[in-house]
Amino acid sequence: MSRSISLASYVKRRNGVPLGAAGSMGNMLRRSLGAPSFAGFWQYWNPVWGYYLSRYVMRPLSVYLPVWAATMLTFAISGALHDLIVALLKWKPIFFITPWFVIMGAMVVISTKLGVSCKQYSWLIRALINVSYITLSLALVFLIDSFGAD
């Protein structure tokens, strides 16, 4: 991402339509779910959030850390911010989304390192694969959480 790119330009690049335009949400869903890799899914998912994470978290971290570590920390920080928002809404501490995002970050790093791609499959199969990554990571968090509940 260029240092001078605006949020509006970033969203248009990710969604194919201007920020707030009709069809923006549909484009985001089609592009993210049909991405050829799990890393690609995250490039299209929630471009507004992605813009700020890229600009203020990922880019600064990648100056000092390898990309895989910056990616993992970016996912952890994003999860922690989500947990913070939920905690403020519920008015009680929560620590659920952070581990989930860390697991998804690990899946992104590992699948990228292994060169996992499903670009040869139809949009529907790619969407099922990307949703499977999310579902599997969520199931792992529930499994880990169940061990801690005992």
C-alpha cells in the first residue's frame, strides 16, 4: 500500500466500487469469499478496517519484524481490539476473539508459506474453503476453551 493512498482509494481498489457505493458490501463478500487463498480472503474482507490495520499496525511492524511475525501480531492486535469493543459493550472482560484471530493469522502464515491456492476451483468451492478456514479456527478456539473450563 502506498503511503499516500487514501481510504477512499484503498476501498475502491479492494471492492471495485467507491466507499459507500451501492453494491460495495456485495463486492466485498464476493471478492473475499471467492479469494484464491485464505490470505487473499483477508485482503478483501472489511477494507475500512484493513486500511487502518495495514497503515498503523502491519506496515510499522514489518519494518522491524519478518512479515510472518508482523502478520501474526496484526491479527492478535485486531483480535484484541475486537475483544475490547465487546468487553466495553458487555461491561465485562472478554478474551475470546484474540485467540481466534491468532489462529486465523497462523493459518494465513502457514498456508502462504506452503503456497496453498485454490484458484483452479470455482467461486463456490473457493468460498467453501475460505469459510472452512474460519469455521475450523473457531472450532479450535472452542476446543481450547473447553480444556480451560475444566
